[in-house]
Amino acid sequence: MKAMILAAGLGTRLRPLTNDIPKALVKINNVPLLEIIVNKLKESGFDDITINVHHFADKVIDFVNSKDNFGINISISDERNLLLDTGGGIKKASVFFNNNQPFLVHNADIISNINLKKLYEYNLSTNAAITLAVNKRESDRYLLFDDKNNLTAWENKITGERKEVKMQTGNRRPHNENRFGYCGIQVMHPRVFKYFPDDSIFSIIDFYLYIASKETVNCFFINDSYWQDVGTIDELKTAENYHSKL
């Protein structure tokens, strides 16, 4: 099975740790985030992984080489010349996902005990173009889903901004909508590539809202799993307490 780790970000919220190293090599209990995620993917059956790089790209590449590619096939999607945002990063890496099988995408700053194989198998069982791991939590931004777990909108709780999926039957809101936080892990089918915009740089969230009018974009609940965004110093410390017990 194939997967991608989004590791090209600048890690600005983790400064000063990321002044000299990329976010993916920030450590939890002396183990780099990238190593934790690669090992979790391996344990879940993913043996072909693509990593996109930009900030201190050479250090990521050198680290992967020092680990002998963790004994699996690892490819690098090079964004050193231009940081492409989440959507653009996946678009550039699309050449690595040409076997017409779904692939998993995992943010480099997420620590969890989510059953990634179950997430992948759920996507297969529903034949969705995209399946997003979500949970019920307080957040500044939400993805909204109808009672059939299909994406309907995105909301910014702070600004009140709302972006809706333009449904085939018009832009009518469902009677019931459920607000969830996106967990930075998803499964995508390569058929989504034909819907990518011509732009090189674009947000994956905006793409979800666009493609959801044409294909199924559904959600996979992880409410019973441990999950932690480690994008800040405080969040990193919280994750260290959990990871030390593993």
C-alpha cells in the first residue's frame, strides 16, 4: 500500500525548534516525528511512502538515507524551489500514485494511535474519492458533514466565514449538519487527480469543497483514538507524555 507524508511545511509555530531543523525532524522523547510516522505506516502495511520536502529538505533526505529508507520504498517529492501548500504538494506527488489504488496522506505533525489500516479499508468499502479522519473537538475551523457522513461545508468559528459544497441540486443546506475537526490524515483515490486545478499552489481544503460536488468525500470517526496535533511547543509536550507510555 502507498502513503504520503506531508513534511514540507515551515513549522513556524514550533520555532525556535525549527530554526535549524525541519518540523518533521523535531523529536518526541528523542525520536523524530518522521520516524514515528514512518514506523506507524509500516506497521499498518504501507510499504511505499512518498515524503514531500522544502524547509531544510537536505536534512530530511539525509535522515531517511541514514535509516536505509526504513527498509521500504521511500520517494522524495522535492519542493525546494517552491512551497506548494497542501493541495499543490499532493498534486506534485501524484506521479508516485499511478496504480489506481487509494493512498493514505499523513501530516508530519500528527501523533495518534488511529488504526490506519481500518481507515484505508473504510475508504475501500465506500469507494469514496476521499475519506477524512475526523473527531469531535473544540476547534477554530470545522468541516461539516450531513447525516450520511458526506462533506457539506467548511466553517471558521472565529470569523464566521462559511464555504459550502455546491451541490448538484443547488446550494441548499442539509437539515442536519455535524461539525468535526479534521485530523490531518486522509485516504485519497488517484481518480481525484483529474479534478486538480491548473494552479501549482492551492489549499487541499478548498479542493475538498470543490470535488465533493462531483465525487464522494466522506469522513471516518476516530473519537475513540488518541490524537494530537504537535504543531506548537505546548502540544509537543502533551504528546511526549502520551508517547512515553507506548
